[in-house]
Amino acid sequence: MATDSTKSQAQVQPQTITVRGYVLVLVSTMLMSTTGILIKFLLVDYKIEPLALAFLRVLIVASAMGLGLLLFQRSFFKIQMRHLVYFVLMGILGVGMHQLLWVNSVRLNGAGIATVLVYIQPTIVALISIRFLGETLDRNKIIALVLTLLGIILVAQVYKLDALNVNGAGILVGIGTGLTWASYALLGRYTAMRYPAWTSLFYAFLFGMLFLLPLQIFVQNTFSLGAQWNGWAILLFLSLGPTLGGFGLYTIGLSQVPASVVTLIGTLEPVFTIVTAFFLFHEVLDVPQLIGAGLILFSVVLLRPKTSTETFDS
């Protein structure tokens, strides 16, 4: 499985923010922001079980990636054995475990608290990146971290204390979602600097699928969609569009942008989701939510490249 052909890709890239990487992460965030709406359709309208949905979604992505690489780029399967553990951890923690924890965090905490807890990951990534990836925490990153946290709290309406469902187990699960999503960013940064992004993505979803497979014994019917072809169409679109496209661009972005910056840009996801919900379901934002969305947008603007042709040190 190992070859020396990947050694040339093992050179650590400069810790800079490129315009292309910045745009790729923005587009990936826009794509992934639609997943919540599509998942809602499948859970509510088609009654698919959450665990089955997580497994099928990961299975479809892994299968599509494997077939694509087999037909068009077989060399992307090649990795060095010493790096295998990173792909396994990326799949188990960043894909499989994250899916399980996210579903249960929403169930235990409600969407508001769950959203806030999963977005502790920019702070986690920033601290670990400074210690182990050689990234720096400059003034703009510090301001962006603070504004992002405040913005997420406002967007998720955590200030409505009477609407919150807080419990110890839920908080622990929610913190787990932040940790697992941070693990994807950190491990993805490491692997994407050494291998093509599609290699990282394939093995992450492959090992995520293998992790979720045994858990299907707890599902009454993994293929409960049956002959509901509209449901299968939504599932395929969810898997091959926002999931594969979103994760793919995100992983490519990790090879060009410091992990701490990628995760901060990713906090735009709930903002994009709310905007989409406004146009599809006519959901209206209140004033604090608008302020929170503005804070998140401003924090992302702080991280932009200086010009269309320059990069700046992280």
C-alpha cells in the first residue's frame, strides 16, 4: 500500500492564506449549510432513523469516491503505512463518531445549544494548531474567535433560557461534537498537506463507514426508505452534493489554508442555513440573530487575504 511516490507531497506547505483556499472553504461552507434542511426532510417526511441516515450518507460518499478513484485516479489510493493511523482516526473521530454525537446532541440539547457546543471547535483547533502545527495566533484570529463565539450564541438563540433543554449528559455529548469536528480539521490538515485531498476524503469516509457499519444492528431497518424513490433521490443528492462536494472543497481548503482559519470560516454555516431557511420556509430572524450573523460575517472578513493576488502569514 505504501510507495515512495507520495514523498514529494510530504513537504509542509507555508502557513499562508491563499485567495483560492479562502474561496474554496467559503463555498464548502455554503454547500454544507444545506445538509441540515435535507436531513430534516429525510427524518421528518420519510421517517428514516438517524443512525441509518448517518451510515447510508457515509456509505454513499465512500462508494462514490472509491469508484471515482478506481476509474480515473488509482494512484490516489496509495498511502504510506506510517500515515494509516491518521486516516483511521480521521474517519472514526471526524466522520463516524461526529455523526453519532451530532444527532444525539440535537436530541438532548436542542438545536440552539447543540450548535453552540459544536462550534467550540475553532478554539480547540486554534490552540492545538499553535502547539503542534506551528501556526500563530495573531490579533485578527483572537478577535475573530471572540466575535464568532458571541455570534454563534446569538444566532442559536441561547439567550432564550426558557427554550433551552440543558442537562449534563447533553453538554458532554455536545462538547464531543466540537472535539470530533476539530479532529477532522486537524487530521485533515495533516493528511491534506501530504496527499491529494481526494485521498484524505476517501479514507476518512471509508473508515467512518466501517465504524458505523456494526452499529446498524441497533437499527430496525437500515433501508427503511423502501420504494420511496423521492426519499432515495434526496439522500443521493445529500450525499453526492452537499456532503461529497462540501467535504471535498473543505479538505482541499485545508491543504491551502491554516486549520485554525478554516474552522473560523466554517462558522458561517449556521448563517447560510438561516438564510436558506428564510427563502425556503419564510423563517424570520430576530434582531439578536441578525446581530450574531453580522458578527460572524465580520470575523470571517477579518481573515480574508489582503488582496486578490497576495497571501498573508497566519
